[in-house]
Amino acid sequence: MRKLWSATEGLGLERIVVHARSAEPETDELRSRMLHFSNAGGQELVLRESGPIETPIATLSEYRQKVVQLRQRGLVYPFEIIEMLTPEPEGTRTQLPPGTFTEYDLDEHNRLVPVDRPYGKNEAGIVVGIIRNYTPRYPEGMTRVILLGDPSHSLGSVAEPECRRIIEALSPIGTPRPLCSCIPAASSS
């Protein structure tokens, strides 16, 4: 399986789905199965088995298209980093504690306010927000400001709209206590 997967590197594949018929061990009766091979994040090859899927393959959403295009260029979409840093508490196996993310953007007075919109609808080349992770040591949540460059906007360049958000984000967002800032670097070069 690993030998075959390495042959697909650089093709932009997210998943390979094989429709196969296999014999039941007890009865030798053939049954249809779907084998899903994926390599989310490029770290671990995952095989999942399911029953046959009767619905046609859906086209990629605008969000998934951006994820694929950036992966083809060797870049990571910022919302994929957010998903990694704030896993769901149930049904996820990871070393990171569960968490939440609240996206912020500028209002008409150029102040950062929480926004409720689908991932990927940011208008600037930077994503600003607050992540909160829940651990036994911090059951109320460890809160941090996060700034992520978005290479899908002007190759991740920092101009006036991005600078406004960075300046606002370095001031505490809606809280009297200082927050630490986690600023992963993103570069288009």
C-alpha cells in the first residue's frame, strides 16, 4: 500500500477509493466493499473500509478546491491548521487537546469582532481569531490569539488590510487580560 501511495505524490490526490469484491471468510460469498486510502496532512496513510456508495462523486466545494490548490504548491490552507489545532472532543485521535476557534474580522469601525461565516470566506490575506483548548490542567480552556497568513490571497503578501488586522490582533480582543500570540509563518516563496 505504501509503495503505491508514494507513486501518487505530487498528483494532488487527496484520496483513492477502490470498489472491490471480496469473499466473506465464513461463507466465501462475494460482497462489494469500498476501500478508502487517504493521507490527510501528509503524515499518516489511513485505510477505511465501507459498504458500497451509490451516490455519484460530488464536485469539490470552493473551500476544498483552495485546499487542493495550495497543497499542490506545497502550502497549507490556514483553516486546515485551525482544524488541526482545535480537534473535536469526540471521535478524533490526536495528541492535541480538544478546542474551539472563533474567527474575528474588522467591523465598520476597524475593530475586531467575532464573525460567524464559513471557513475560507475571509476577505484579507490573514485569518485572525481566538483558539481555546481544554486540558485537565485548564478545564476552562487555554485561550490564545492566532494569526495565520492565507497564501490563497495575493500569495500571502501583507498589505494594508492585513496590517490593520495584525495591529488590532496584537491588542487584547474583548478581554482585560493579555493573550499570547501564536503566529505561524507562511510564505509564498
